Amino acid sequence: MRPITLLTDYGLGDEFVGVCHAVMARIAPESRVIDLSHGIPRHGVLQGALVLQRSLPYAPPGVHVAVVDPEVGAPRRAIALRTLDEDRYLVGPDNGLLLPAAERFGGVAEAVEISESPWRLEPVSATFHGRDLFAPIGARLAVGEPLAAAGRPLEPGELVPLDLPRPRVSAGELEAIAVGVDGFGNVSLLAAHDDLASTGFRLGQPLVVRAGDAALPASYGRTFADVGPGAAIVYEDAARHVAVAVNTGDAAAALGGLRPGAQVTVAAVPLP
């Protein structure tokens, strides 16, 4: 029995997550199901892909079902794939959601199109493929069924890639999109360790963070305690992404109610 992880943008206010669990439990009752997140912003394919990419290295090899699917019901493919490293199976829509995580494990070794899978639940809803496609197919893979039996084979090069906007970096400035706001109001940017190093920022250096009309004074540090309560800090988060936080406060609120997708600029404060 392989374990199953589940990531969605369903939230927890409705029965959708529970129904996906129920479907998998009927097929693979001995498989452990680990909920990675159901708080992905609605239709946030980019955010879901990044959460999946950074979470799976901490999960045991198994089956990873991910559903962030703004085009559900449209003529987009549903897919399942196997990675080159560790033989992990990823199941979800063919909209780029799965590929960054697959690349963490050597890329795609094998892929199939599952929209017409013999394992799907009938009748298939036009709007709840999590229940009717992704959950049952993930569960069948968890009990050891072969991927080739799940659907029609695809070449890995046919899969839809994910467009990852690159940050703009120069000496003393970094511009990137916000890809996540956690429950503390900390803002994660689509920029990594090397991007931050290229700015030349020094620990303790005064910075200003801008988003839209909002400007937030901050400083560059390693952890929240490097600044006083209510002060803002630019740092590397646990995923080594550039992030903005306010010690005991809410950086997203301080930046005018910033939401994922906003453009953020971090710049050094000129010396007087």
C-alpha cells in the first residue's frame, strides 16, 4: 500500500475534501492519506504548484493527488504520471500544477491521459473531477495497479508546462510577484536564495518594500527576532524563497491588503 497525499483549493467549509477522502477509503482503505493543504487560493495553479513542489520532498514516496483546476469541465486533459526518481505518482489536471514537483524528482518517466480512464467513477461530473477522476485513480495506484492501465499513454513533452515569472534583479533591488500569504500575513515571493544574493543586500541593511501604492520600511535579516515588534523584515523562508514579514504583525495587511499575484519591489534605502 502506497501512502497518498492530497492538495486542493477546495477549502474546508464544504464536503469536497471529505468526499475525496471517502472515495479513496473505499478503494484503498489501508492507505494513509496525508492532507498537504486545502487552503490554496481558489484557482491558484501557480501557488498550488509551488506548495506541492516544496512539500513533497518531506512526504514519503507514494501517490500525490493535486486538484487546482480552474478549467474543470473544459476540454483540458486529466493526467497521471510517474517520476524518474523514487517512482512517485502524481495525479491531477494537465495545467502545469504537477510539473514543478515532478522536476524535483528527476522529471517525468511515464504519463497517461486519464479523462476516459476505466477507473473513473460513473457518471463523471462536469465540475467535480476530484471525486470522479483524481481520487479513484490515485487510490487505484496506491493499491499497486499499474500506471499504464489508468489511461492513454502520453509523451512527457506533450504535458502543459507552468509559466513561472522570473524575478527582476539588479544591484540594490529585487522585483517579483507574491505567490503566497500564510496565516500570519507573511508574504512569499517568487524569488530564491540566488536572486537575493544578487541584490547585494547586507544583513541589517534598511530596505523599503513596495506593492501598489503601499510602502513598508523594512530591513534584511535572518529571523523575525532580528527586528523589534511591529517592524518589518525581508528574509529567506523555510523554502528558501524571499519573504516579507512583520514581527508579531501582518505584512500583507501592512502592504495594503496584498494578495498573491501582486508585484512587489524590495529596494535598498539610499544612504543620506
